[in-house]
Amino acid sequence: MHALKALVVAILVISFMTFVAFFGRLPALRNTPISWLHGFMWNTVPSAFLAVDRRITGGRLSRAMRRFGNYMMYERHPTVLIFFIALLIGGEVMYLPTVWPLLHATQRFTVAIVVICPYVFLWLSASADPGYITPENHVVQMAQYPYDFAMFHPGSHCRTCQLLKPARSKHCSICKHCIGKADHHCIFINNCVGAGNLHWFMLLLFSTAVLLMYGTCLGLSLLSLAIKLRYPDFSMWPPAAVNYDWNTYFLIMSLALQSNVGMGAVTLLTLLTAPLVWGLWAYNMYMIWAGTTTNESLKWSDWKFDIDDGFAFSRRMSPTREKDLRFEPAWTKWPVETDSIMVRTENGPPRADSTNIPGEGEWTQVTSLKEVDNLYDLGFWDNLRDVFWPRYRFASGSGVPVDGRIGRGRQRERRQG
Ligand SMILES: [Zn+2]
Ligand SMILES: [Zn+2]
């Protein structure tokens, strides 16, 4: 009984701390206790440790740990990927031998599919080219998305790759490459998530979430069946605490778990971790719905701060603007182009006649992020198409200059329609 409680608490605490460690920096959690705890974990604790080590070993221990930490954090290595696979295999080895003989043929078929899918999608997301930008494919990468002149301005160079940065790309210091439509570097797949594998990554999250949910339901229903053999009036769900008080209910549950330790522990683990994986999947679906990436959501949250501080200004972009083809592609696969430019300055708007900044007319202060159109949001279905069919060309008549062919007006029509 106490052992069960301790196990539940331990799993909950570990899942929560893992969540805080990896996701506490997300913009949505800024200024919440979770982000404070994240700061405590990554800043306060390490600096306290440094201070103690400086006194005791003169800092030798922390230098060695920093080298190890740098390797773990900033080099590509499959440690977490191996841990993830070990967790999957370990759980299945503990779970399946008990469960398999109790299943009928169709259930066995379902279990086989549910178990195999995460491995397949893990392999596909880990081995796929996430969208490495190389001198050979640079022209194609440049033609994917137009610059929005807010988060992405033309003419910015990657100093490492020595290439112009295409819109929506980001240099990954771990993969040592610029990545097209970069989302984030994921240590679970030991690869970046970008235009080339976001679809596999979404399927990995979804199949893992289904695996955990199915494992939970199957495990609980088999445990319930086993308990009912001894206590026929017991019901796990809805919890029948009519004939039993809660203590007896948990005592019966823990006895059942103890008689099937492997399956019981795995069921408990899947029950407690399934919400986390479903949450991650929902978060990434939300990002697709919003037409953005993790990388861009960080940029948007920076813009929000500049807008709140009164440092953001925008002006109209001429529909007949001449593109500087040294820095910008003549056309892209994207059906829309920006009709405004947004800049940040700390000393008021730029001059209206400034010729080194594109756009025309007076600058107006941007007072809310709501005023800003996200160029990369075409609506949920087209955003989804862009993720799952990265080669799809929204713009028809490839090679025709973008100017005058399709403007922002069409995007607004699409959104309304
Ligand atoms: Zn780069
Ligand atoms: Zn990377």
C-alpha cells in the first residue's frame, strides 16, 4: 500500500520535473511558477554548486562537468534516443508476456500495430533529413517561403554555413547546419525537427500517445478482470466505493498490482505519462493550427515584449515593390506575400523617407500583436498540407514572378472562406 503510494508519487514528481526541465522556458509559461522552477533548476542550483566546488576543489569538478555538460547539451549524441528506446523495449518486455496470452486474435493484431508504429515513426523522424540547407539545395530552400519582413528579413547571412538564411530557417548549433522551417532540435530523436520531418515527428508523438493510452486501458481492464475473480462486486471504474471504503479500494488495487508487478508498474507508468505525451501532441497541433513553429513562437514572444515597450513600428509595403534578387527569391511556393514591414527601434519610428528600409509612407507604432498578420498562417488545412506534404506548391505556375500574381488580399479571402 505504502509502496504503491510512494511509486505513484515518485512517477508523478519525476514526470513533472522532466516537464519543467524541458518545457519550463516555453513562452506560454513565462512568469508562472513553472518558469521560476525552471530558472531555479537551470540557474540557481548550478551556481550554488559552482560556489561550493570553487571552495572545495578549486573548480576542477565543475570544469570537468561543464565539458561533459557541453558534450551532452551541444553535441549530437544518441543518449536520450537510446534511453527512449530502452524505455519502450523495457516496458514492453515487462508488459507483453503477461498480457499476450489473455488476448484474442483481433486484440493481438491491434496490439502489434500499436506497439510497432512508434518504432517506425521514431526511425523515420530520426533518420530523415530535417531540411539541411546546403549550397546544392540553397536555391530550392530559398523558394519555399517568402520573407515576412517581421521575423525574417532578407539579407541575413549564416556565418557558419556561409549562406543567405532562407525565411523560416534557423542554424542549429547541434546539427551544425541551417535547417529549413526549423522547429526545434529534439534530443529524443537526436535530430532537428524541420520541414523535412515535422510530419514524422507528429506521427511519432501521436503513435506514442496512442500506445500509452491503449496500454493504460488494456492494463486496467485486465487488472480489473483479475480482481473480479476474487472480489466479484469490485468495480475499478466507476470506482465502486459503495461496498468498500477508499482504503480497501486502494488496498485491493495494490494487491492486484503486486501480483502482476511488471504489467502493473508499466500500466501505472503509461497512465501517468500518457497525458504528457497527449499534451505535447496537442501543443504541436496548436502550432500547426496557428501556422507557426516553436522557433517562431519564441520570436513572436520577443516581438510581444518590444510591442509592449513601444519599440515596434510598421509601414505599408508597395504591391509593386522591386525585389532585390541578390537577397530574395523571385518567387516562392507560398501563395501570399507580406503587405507590411515591421521593425524594432529604441528611439522612435525610422524616418518616413528612409530609403535603406523597404516599404513606403509613414511609420505607425504597433500597439498589439493582434494587429500583426502572420504570413505563414494560411488556415488550418493548408497549414496541415504544408506540414504533411512539404513539396506541395500552393502557388500555381512556378517560375512566374510573384509580384502582381497573388497578394495578401487572397489570403484574407481564404481565411473568410
Ligand atoms: Zn547555418
Ligand atoms: Zn539540430
